[in-house]
Amino acid sequence: MENLGLLQYHPTVYVFDREYQLLIPMTHSALCWVQVGDETYYDHCAGIMRTDTLLHRVYVPQEVLDRAGSYTVHYRKMLERLPYDPISEDTVSFTYSFKPVPAKEARFCHLSDVHDCIDLAIQTAGYMGSYDALILNGDIPNHSGERAFLLEILRLTSVLTKGGMPVLFSRGNHDTRGYYGEHFGDYCPHREGRTYFTFRLGDIWGLVLDCGEDKEDTYPAYGHTAAFHPFREDQTRFIKEIIAHGDQEFDAPGVKHKVVVCHHPFCHVPKAPFDIEQDIYKEWCDLIGAHIQPEVFIAGHTHVPGLFLPGGELDQLGQFAPVVIGGKPCKKSWKNLEAAYYIINEEEIAVTIYEDTGKVTHDIHLPMEEA
């Protein structure tokens, strides 16, 4: 078994906008900082290094870590945080190699709708070839009723990335449920509660959106705890802002591919009570289709893996790109967890979907000129 000292798991290197957010789970109160080349980045609050937490977050500019190719996590176990002369142990350090997503051809392991089947997800990912980044596209735990469920996300990323590659995260509707739903941001990338963002990985530009729950805020099962309508309205403004600055985003120099990632394929209108926010989702589809024109929409949620083309069964609000549903849970009546392996290059987007037995269920090819 690996000796990680006070590190509970390897760090998770989340991508968010043009930075990496390193999440470092600990087993004891400690001071924590990260060194990248000659630069040092601290987990601090207004200059005060944090110790009243077991989950440290350190922000590193993406270009800095990509260029350096490694980083070192340092910590000092805090014994007693006195007002004067606090007592901590000597510094312990762990160095990680890091590989940014390459240009020209990028490979991704995509998991969604795992619904607590973490070990099956690890098993299924093991059938895939090597990959450059991990995409977690919602509903990895079945709900957020216990902190332990959220920590399972970091166990999953630890096993599959070992701290050495980017992780792209999109929140799912089950992630919002339970006592720790309001603390979910502590375990995923965000800025001041904003869980939607754009990203660059290699020559790929992407937009991550977050639909939140899948029923109206007033739905009785939520018990007056949901306020997702204004949250979605904020995202409409965000999309418009991206479009207004397209030359710095999807039309920026070096961008060759464009993708949208969202747990919920919002171009689709399910049956009641899931047929919500059609005006908002229609506007999202129209804006993205008219201005961004991505090559693929990477989604989950429906538990029906496969390729869905514009004009097909998911296209009720103006589907702007082929949708690939890349996950299926093993819970309930679904007996085999499924996960997807993406290869994106100049010629095509190729997607292979695997069962947890290693069986290939879908072999998808989207030529670039048709995507």
C-alpha cells in the first residue's frame, strides 16, 4: 500500500477556466502549499494559511503547471495552533509528474452516472487504453447525504489519475441532494459557487454547464431546498458573455475543436415532471448552435448510452451537435455499468463505450467534417 503520509488520496487536478484547482485531502490538520518550479502557491484565506480543514484547495495557473510538468505538495502537520508560536511538525513533501493534454490527439476517460459503483467504475476504466484526462460528468455518488460519499469522488480520481493529469468535472442532479449537497463545491471545481465554466485542454475548447436538479424547484421531494431557476438564468448570461468575447474563447488562436459538457442533455424534453425550463434550455441551444457550433455534446443522465444525432429522439429544443451519452449505472434495473473512451483528433471524434465486463457496447465515429 502506498505511503502518502497525511495525504488521504493523491491530489485531484481539476481544470476550471484557465487554471488548475488542486484538491488535496488530508487525514489530519495541516498547513499545505504547492510548489511548481520556482513558484509557490498556498492554501490560504486572506493571507492566513488554513488548517481548520481536511480538504485543501490550491489554485495554480494552467500554463504554469503545463509548462513545468510536475508539482510538489508540501505540508506541515499542525499540532497546536496557538495565537503565538503555533506548533507544527517538519515539512513533508510529495512530488508528482504532470502531463497536460496534448494537441492534435487527445484521449479521455469519461464516467457519468456511476451512482456509488466506484470500484466498478475503476474496473471499467481499466479496459480502456491510456488517456490524457478524466471526465467526471455527474452523479458519481448516488447523493450527497454523507461526506464519505463525496470523498469517494476523490478516491476515484486518485486511483485513475494518481495526481498526474487533468480532471474535468460536471455536476449532476443527484449531487445536489442531501445535507452535503450545499457543501458539494468543496469537492469539485468552482469559483464562488459558480460550477459552470469554460476550459482549454490541448487544442480543445469546451463549455461546461450545470442544469442542477431535473424537476421544478417547487417539487415536493426537494422540501423547499431548491433555487435552481435563478442559477440557470445566471448561466444564460454567462453564455452570452462568452459569445461576446468569442475571440478569447471558442475562436481564440489554437482552438481546433469545440465541445459542450453537461450532465443533462438539455436539448431533450423528457416527460413530466422532468419537462422543465424549456424556454431557458431552448435559448441555450439557440445561442450555442448559432455562435459556438461545437462538434459534440458530451452528456449523461438518461442512463441510455449511445450516439444521438440532431433531428433524432433527443432533439426537441434545437439540438446543436451530436449528443453522446457516455454512462449507465449498475444500480436498480441497470445491471452493467458503462463508461466511454474518447479520442479527439483532426480526423474524427471516436467513442468506445465499455461495460464493466470489458464488452464493447458502442463504437462511434464522428468525422470532423460531419460533427
